[in-house]
Amino acid sequence: MTTPPIKPIKHFLQFSDFTLPEFEYLIERAHLIKRRFKNYELHHPLVDRTLVMVFEKNSTRTRLSFEAGMHQLGGAAIYLNTRDSQLGRGEPVEDAGQVMSRMCDVIMVRTFGQDIIERFAANSRVPVINGLTNEHHPCQVLADVFTFIEHRGSIAGKTVAWIGDANNMLYSWLQAAEVFGFHVNISTPKGYDIDPARVDPGNRRYTVFDNPSDACQGVHLVTTDVWTSMGFETENAVRLAAFDGWIVDGAKMARAAPEALFMHCLPAHRGEEVAAEVIDGPQSVVWDEAENRLHVQKALLEYLVLGRLD
Ligand code: CP
Ligand code: NVA
């Protein structure tokens, strides 16, 4: 008797792990799941399933959206952090992957280097989701693309301005640009530039601008993020000085298309990377972005655990 081939486990470690048809499916499911949630309709496809969430960095939105989302899908979520788990006492990440994946159905990890989550996933029997690493934040960009589509329809052919640090969010945006077929105008201060070695060599979907206002010219979405990401706090004072001029303010938004949206993954620092008039203004969709983490991740959890349901 021949043994059936073992189905490879699907992980979501970076945006490019999924194809356009997979994202189209997820977006369709997220719309449906959101509609049911708003109507208080029970949707319990993950009864008796367990999500383990491993946090090596702080979080509000990611923890809340995964924990509430898993509960709303009929399953359970367990929160672990470095301080309380054996990871904080040096247990190898490979061993943690082996053990956790024998006790649960899906795992979310927020950690430092991308290599850590890759080593974890390589030792996991169940799907692993990237809840943010130094290099990527794919769940947030999935929520952001979904939010754009909700407000403006297809993102294909549109232009997004990225103003600020070349951080994890930017690299996930660049992967999304390749998958969905949109363009990214990037402006970062000197010394904080994008590293082309970290972008797919075939990616022609971005243009670099020295002047942040020029990067906003005619775009459909302006987005930014903190100047100092988690793990880089010792650089904060130097960064504050280096990023002077890169604030997204009313003048920069005025260079964008009249119907342009503003996004920020949050948490934000008003008066640093974004002016209050923008983040609290009529073009801002930051609260929708935050809420949509819940809906897209519920679609993601459902897909990774159960596969396509149509
Ligand atoms: N945007 C985001 O990931 O927020 P948290 O750090 O609060 O999870
Ligand atoms: N770039 C930020 C995103 C926080 C959600 C960070 O990594 O800290």
C-alpha cells in the first residue's frame, strides 16, 4: 500500500507567500465574515480549534484581533509572551515550534528577526502566521489593502505613497504591490533608505523620491508609520532629528489626488510622522484599518486551518 503524499503546510510568513487568487478568496471571505459579524450572525467554523499566540514584542491590535477573532470563529486562543514562557529562558525556537504545534491547530508569532519565525515554522506541524517581524508585517498590509478596496474599489493600477522609515510595513507593501499590481512612491530620509537587496529583484513596482512632497503628487493613498520601530528604541533621538521634514501634514496630503486616503498601521505619534490634522481628518481611515485586522485575520485563520470553503 502506498502512503498518500503529505500535504505541505501553508504558512503566512510574508505577503509573497500567497498568490493573487488566494488573496482574492481571502478578501471575499473577509467581506462575508465582516457582514455576518455586523449582523450578529454566528460563524463558528473553528469549533474545538486552538490558536497559540507568541509575543516577543508589545501589541494592542494584533493580540486583540487574533484573540477576539479566534473566539468569534468558535475556537480558543492562548497568549504566550517571552517573559512568561520558556522562550524567555532560552528554549530553542525549533523546540518551541515542535511542542506548540502538537497542542494546537494554528500559531501566530510576533518576534524580532524573520529568521526566527522561519525556524519556528520549519519545525511546526501546523500553519504559522507572521504577526510582525523586523522585516515584515503582512497581516497589517492585508488589512490595509482590504480597507482600500472597501473605500475605493480595486487597488490595481493605483499609486501609494510611503513616507518615512523603510521598515517592516514598507517591505510588506512592496510585496503587496507586486501581487495586486499597484505602484509605491517611496520617500525616506538619507541613511534610512530602502535596501534593494531586500526586495524581489523583479519588482518594478516602486519609485524612490528624495522629496517626500513629490512622492505624494497625485497618489491615491498616503501612508506612513512610526520613525522608530520596536527593537530600535535606542536610535530614537537620532531618528527624530533625521526624519525632520518627513511628517505627513496637510500640505503633503494636498499634493495627493483629491480622493486620496490616509493610512497608518498605529500606534501613531501625532506631531512626528503624522500631523493631527491628517490622522484625525476626513481622508484618514485609520480606525477602519484597525478594525479590519479582525475581519481579514478571521478569513486567514479559517483558510489556513480549513482550506478553501467554496
Ligand atoms: N498595527 C499593529 O500591529 O498594532 P499592534 O502593535 O498594537 O499590534
Ligand atoms: N513598524 C512598527 C509597526 C508597529 C505595528 C514596528 O515594527 O514597531
